[in-house]
Amino acid sequence: MISILKKKLAQHLQLKHFLITGHSRNGFYLLLKAYNWDKESEIIIPAFTCSIIPMTIELAGNKYVPCDAEKDGLNIDPEEIKKAITKNTKAIYVVHTYGNAAKIDTICEIAKKHNLIVIEDLAHSLLYSYKGKKLGTYGDFSLLCFTKKIINFEGGAVGTNHTDIYNRMRALQLKYHSKKNFDYKDVLEKYGRIYGSYWESKFPFWIVWSSYIQYLIYMAFFHKKVFDEKQWFRVDNNKFIPSKISALITAGQLDLLKTRNKEMDYLKFKNKFKNKIQVYDKDLGEDDTPPAYYSGTIIKDNFLLKKICIPTWRNFNPVGKYPRADYLYTNYKIFSKIIMYL
């Protein structure tokens, strides 16, 4: 099943090698370990991003250096990257945030000048294009997640043309992987992950409110958060190799993942709410893929819009250090598709 998925990915992304892992974070961890950098080595990352990225870098024994977002967008600012490069910098980690392409061509030019590797995070942009070229093929490595635009309970991959590093990652994958006995918590985890996967993939109105109700029930009976971030967002030794079932689920959905099939709906969304929501797709060209989600910042105080939107990543940085990231953490929202009917 895993070999079938690898062939499918190669057809879509035209990269030589794909290492399939239990979760995307496990692939990232293997990549860092394969390079075997010392503890002073630095990886530049977006300040506005998922907290699993800095957590994985620390677990691998390296340092992360956040950079602020573009003033008119969601992604890491190339000018801020230039300022952050030091003698210890080894890599630049680029997230195409919620399907909005970063200035990846400019970032790759900066990386080449300083002899750095570029890692593209495709969690929200699998099979998307920018300037007529597939995202994930600009940099040295692409990180794929199969619980975002694909509905699944696990799965991630690292894609690359670097044969030597790929072989090192494969050897480490076998070294780190360990099987475990069945535990009822596995069932609960799979439920949570597939529920969250549907959330990330579809964002229908009912799942937004059902999640909120589950949160209230959990708080009432257990008096704590729905999940512990460090428990869920961990690099787990038994997740370095995915199940055959999850690999088959992903392979089956790849051909169905049409990135342009909602372009008209997205344009309708933009036009309908242009006076209420600011969206960040100013750099879209003729060959670019529209963003993955109906999202933006509310530019008019609107009670209803605030109630049917979902907050995005949390701020893991000191408040005030990265002003644009602070603004996005506070104001950037993902909107349920019920918004199209308002």
C-alpha cells in the first residue's frame, strides 16, 4: 500500500523520493536527524505558524529562529529572512499558509546565496501551483500532511530529489520505529484525528458547533482543556511508519484532490464579503491556485461573522516581538462554509 502511495505522489509532484511517515512532524524530525547538525544550528521559521514546527526542531536538538510575516500577507517575509541569517543558519522552513503561496522563488534565491536548504510545508497546499510550478518542487524538501485537505487519521511524507539524505532518513525511520500493543487510547486518538481532519478539509458549520459543544462538555466533566498540546503534538516513536490502511486511504484520495474545483466559489466569497473581510491573495497570477480556505481578517465589527469563524494558530512567541504575527494571531480567521449562504 505504501509503494502505491509513493507512485501516486511521484506522478503528482515529480520528485524522485518520498518517505511516508505516520505524521508530517515525524518526517520533519527524520529530516533534521539525517543532517545531524550540532545543537547550535538554526532553522529559520515563520513567526505566524503551527507550534508543532518549533517543538519538533527542539526535539531534534536544534534551534529555531522565528521571522515575522509579510505586511500584506500571511507568509514569512523574505526581507526578514535576510536579517535573520547567521553563521549557524542551516535551513529555511517555508509554510504556504492555508493555501496562500509564499514568495518561494525569492526565498530560494536567498537560500542559494547563503548555501542553505529550503523546506516547503505543503500541509495546506498539497498539489497547488505558483507561477506555473507545483509547490513543493521549488525547495530541497517538501513536507506533506495527509490529515488536512485529505480526510485521514494519520499520514505524512517527505519528498526530495536528494538521494543521500533520503537514504539516511530511511535508515533512521527503521531505527526509531517501534510497535506497541493495542490500547483503547489509540481508538480515541484516531477518532480525534479523523474528526480534526474533516474539520481541516471541509470546515462545515455543524462541525464547528459540535466541536464547541464537545469542548463545553469536556470542561464541565473533566475541568481541563480538550487536548494537551504537548501530548497530541509529539514526535511519537511508533508513528514513524504509517499503517497500510491510512496509506491506501491517501492514495485513493489524491486523484480526487482537485485544487481548482472551488475557484468560482472562492471568487464569489471574495466579492460578497469584500467590504467585511480582508483576504490575502494579492499575488495570485493566472497559473496560481486559489487559497485552500475561505479566510481573512474581519475589517468591520460583525457579531455574526465572529461567531461562525475559527481562530487559527496560537502565538508561541513573546507578544510584541513580531508585530505582524501578533496581528494575525489575533485577527486572522477561517470561516465556515455556511458563510456562503448568508
